Amino acid sequence: MTEYPTSQEGPPPVASGGGSDEAGHGKAPIAATEAVRTHAAGAGTGAPAEPGAAAAAAASDIRAARSAAGAASGLPRPRGAASAEVPAAAGSGPAGSGPGQDHDNARPRDTADTVDPADPYDAYDSYDAARGAVAGRPPTTAAGSGVPGFQGGGGPEATAARREGDRLRFVGAATRRIARGIDLDEIVLGLCRATVPTFSDAILVYLRDPLPVGDERPVGPVVLRLRRTDRLRPIDDLTDISSTIGAGMDLAGAAGAAGELDFSQLPLVGPQGDLPAAELCEIRPGGALAEVLRGVRPVFASSAGARAALPELLGGEHPLPRGNRAVLAPLRGRRRVIGAAVFLRSPERPAFEQNDLLVAAQLATHTALGIDKAVLYGREAYIADELQRTMLPDSLPQPTGVRLASRYLPAAETARVGGDWYDAIPLPGSRVALVVGDVMGHSMTSAAIMGQLRTTAQTLAQLDLPPAEVLHHLDEQAQRLGSDRMATCMYAVYDPVAHRITIANAGHPPPVLLHLGGRAEVLRVPPGAPIGVGGVDFEAVELDAPAGATLLLYTDGLVESRLRDVWTGIEQLRERLATTAQLTGLDHPPPLEALCDDVLDMLGPGDRDDDIALLAARFDGIAPSDVAYWFLDPEETAPGRARRFARRALTRWGLEELSDSLELLVSEVVTNAVRYAERPVTLRLLRTDVLRCEVGDDSPQLPRQRRARDTDEGGRGLFLVNRLARRWGATRLSSGKVVWFELPLTGVGERR
């Protein structure tokens, strides 16, 4: 009966003078290597010997050392195979002389490791002894015996009871190791490390591709993909052994002389020690593999069902293991089979027993349930990431007269969603609305409320409402969503023509303005109450926005944490901005992207208690010389006057090449505005990287493009605008509407 180590969680018992390490992953000295080095040193003190005799003697010493390691490994020898005495090896030095003296004290040199060919457990002991030496397991000493590897008495019943207890402890340790994993790879790795080499010498893990999630039903054929393989690794010090024995013996000869394990004899292990197996396997409905997986219980490879299922899983060109040296264990999750695991043992080790099927079933069950949880967790994390990504803008617009940059950091990797958001919304007249908000909480509910408030803010911004009125409507929307839906928000509108900014605040931290000369100031804005409180008024303040200045809007996660209050964090932010500006020079503002990164670098350990949303705006403005503005009375002569004004502006800017196109489009748009307007019509031309024309009137009805018939006298104005302009659009305002279009700058008039 196979015996398992009592635990993989902690170090095994250590004899006096022995080191400790985790089972299977240590680097303890290899007894075989030490024996070879001892023999080589001893041989150097005696008479010269023939290379063959020296190699044979070295091999004998290595086998003796491996036998000692087997006795020290603590593994049982069920049939009582004891060490027989061995005559001294030819060519070896005298006992107690040379570097091999310590080794001789650990095990007398006059004993040999003879293997009884009729006892398969005897070879198993030698195999596990070498494996324990490779894995770095130190010798163990039974309590009260003083002899490494002594198992004590008690009779067959006591031995069976002890082994069953060891089996249960191994299952407990292995399942705990599997359960430690969170993601898919960690769980599969935990299964491999827990079973190799303790339970099996090799393992292959197949999982469905793709893995089903929850109640999803597969729509195509069921395909298994080889996810991971693991095996018992050979001794790494054969190079040292070969060089110690002598230059006349190659690495293979050294391994043979040392009695090295023949890993090519492991079932399904290739000549190079790899595990060749099919990468993909499609399960045929009604096939042998489908029947074994449907049965859920692990089966031996020698069973009738497994003999037909393994070639389908591993590939027909690979040899099948003989006897009960392989176990095929289906991996069944909560609702369906999600894969399979194949456990393999070497011929030098006893085959699997009936009780080993119970162990394999426990390992497969815990692994499958863990994979199910990992897949569900991964799906939830994916949904959270997608939700947060769609709630935030993919990219910021590039409005005229202002440059933008942003950053978003979740509170932690395990809480990817939150209620923080930022936005930049282009408005009529080359203006832009800057929004930063923070909904209470870090849950999916907070993210959903954030998305609704962001959509509401975008809709209100397109109506060109004043900032204070936008916050008022947001407050009403939050109250409709629920009584406990609260958020803070900062809403600002920047006008690049007037070089002014209007800000309204709803309980949000104040913005910081970095001037071109390097001075940073915290803007004094009315604090206001958070959104969702209800029954409060919001105030707006209008401030100067000089060219070259940078406005920083942020959420409280940047300036507040358990280690500092919000006003201390705001002061640190102001000082950080001033220091960064001084490093780049007083006449040159710092690069916007680098400035955002530098601001986030001020966060230290323990400062990430909340989500962080950051929006930076660099005010470039539009020079007064690049703006032309007129008022036109709603008369029949208005289109003609508009054409003359436009022609003069183009002449002043050196853009005469655009005169024909601009006059035609201005005439069509102004004609439509005069037809429905009751108050004066506004005409404005802006020269930036494009030539932009804006025509405003007091009629809220938006124009729509339609296809005119051949007999119609009108209806072709917007058709011409659509064909000649690079872009055009219409925006409804609180006092009417604005129709705009853009023409590309070409030739000598193009700005550089």
C-alpha cells in the first residue's frame, strides 16, 4: 500500500544536523553525488585502478547512498526488505579516510543496497529514496528509535492505520494547497505541485476550451486543451558526477553507473524527459472518452473504458501505460465536466491501488470546484472592467483652444469598479465642459449610478445650460434614483475666446490652477452640497483662464487617505504642482501627460484608499485677432451683408482661396436662420487649425437635411453644406440654436 507524507504545508521532521525545506522543492545535498565525490577522493589515495572498476565501485557507492537516502526518507517498506551487508567496493579508500569520512559515519560502507527482484516494493523504496534526495527532503528519525527511517512496530493493523492516517493528511494538505489559488493557473499549478512527486510521478491536466461560465451551454463540439503538465525532474548534478568520476566517462555513462532513474520508462514520457501528448482533443459524442467523463469517477488505465478513452485523449500515436500505473480522473464542476487529469507512475514504483482512486477523486473534485470559482471570478472581473471602461470616455476630445489629459486609478485590483468619473464635452462656440464626479461607494451599484449621472450630465451639457443649472438637474436625477444616492461633482465651462471659465461645485474638492510662471493656487469656489441631498441651490463663479495655465480637477482619492486629511492633501498637491513647474522653467509649462504622472507619484504606501479620477486642462485660448463676430438683423439683406463680412475677414487673414466656398455656405445658412428668427442673428468666424463658421438664432427648431426633388426651388442649402464642408452640425441652446461648419485651411493661409 502506498504511503503519503503527512503534510505538504510545513517542513518534515528533521534528524539531528539535517536541514529543512518544503517537500519536493528544496535543494538539500544529493546523497548519490556525495557518494561519488567521496569515492573519487578515496580512490585518489590508493593504488591506480582501471576505469571500469572505478566506475563500478562509484556506482556501488551511489546505490549505497541512495539506499541510505531511502531509509532516511521515512517511506515504509511493507514487506520488510532490509539492507543486506555488502563487501567493500573495489578501489575504495579505507573507511574513515578522505573526504568520505562523514558519509561513512552516516551509513557504514560495508552494507549494500540489494534489490529483491521478486519484491516490487524494494525497487519502490530505492526509487523514492533517490526522489527524496532530488527533492531535498532531509532524513527523518522516528521518535524513540534514533535510526533514520525507522518505522517502529505495532503489527500490520497499526501499519495500515498509520498509512490511512497519512493518506488523509496528504489529501488535506493537497486540497488546502489547491484551494489557495485564486485564478485558473494558480489552481492548476497547485494540483500539479501537490501530487508530483508525492502521489504520482507525472500529471497531465486537460481543460475545456473555452471553459463554460455559469449556466452557459456549449454551442459547438466539446474540445479539451492540454493546460499543464508536470513530472518528476531528474537529478541536476549529473555534470558534477561525470566530472568527478573521470573525464573518460560521459554523462550517460555516469547516470548509468550511478544507478540514475530511467525517466524514459515513465509511461508517456519521451526520450528527452518531456510529456508528449495531444494538445487538443475533441470529445466525440458517445465515444469512450465521453462515457468515462460522464461517469465522473476516476478509473485505472487498465480498465476497459480507459483503454479506449486514453488514446482518444492523449493521441493514438502515444503508448499506453501498462497495469494500474495511470489514473484518468474527470474534473467535474458544479454543473458539468470541465476537463480531465491523468496521473502517471513509473514502473519502478508500485502501481496505484484501489484506495488511490479515492485520493484522485478528492483531488479532482477540489480542483474542478476551484476552477469553477476561478472562472466565475474572472467573468465578474471582466464585467467590472468592461463596465468601468464603458462608463469612462475611451478618449478625450481635442477641442479648439484647450489640451486635455486624464488618469483613472481604481482603489485596488480586487475592486476594479467605483463611482469616480471624468468627462470633457465640446460645446457650441468652441467651448468645452469639464466634469469630474464621485459617487459614494466602490460597488457595481456605485458604478451603475455613476453611469446614469454621467449620461445625464452629457445631455444637460448639450442643452448649453449654465453650470449651476446642470448641477441642479443632476441633483434631481440622483433623488429619483434613490434616497441614498449621493455624489459630489465639479462642473466647469471654459471659453477659449473670452479666456474665462465658469465653475459650479457640488461638495467636491476645489480645483487647483497652475499658472505659467509656476505659481499654483487653490481656486476659491462655493463648496455647495453633494448631489442627492435635495432642496439646495448651487452657485457658479466666473474666473480668468489665462493662456498657458493648467487647471487640475480631481476626486478626493488623490488628496485624502487614512494617513492625511483632505486639506493637507490639497496643500501637498499644490506644492507638488509648483515644484514640477519650476523644474521645467518659468516660461514653459510642464508637459501635460508628464504632469499627470508626476501628480500620481505623490501617492505613497497607504495613500490608496479610494478611486482616483484626474482631469487636466491646458488653456491655450484663441487670440482676438483670430475671431470675427457680427450681428445681423433678420432682414432680406442679411445674407448679402454676411457674404461681405466673410470676404473681408478672409482678406485680412490671407485666406482668399476659401472665399467662394465660404460665401456660398454662409449665404445658405444665414438665409435659413433669417427665415425663422425674430431677433438678430449672430455670425462668427474662428481661425484655428480650421476655419469655423457659427450662425446662431433664437429658433429652437434644428435644421434637417433632405433630398430635394427636381421641381423644388429650395431644400438644397444643407445638401451643399454637407458636400463642401469638412464637418458640420447643429446644437440646440437654451436661447435657440447654433448651426456650424468647418472648412480646412489650404495653401498660404494654412497655419503652421
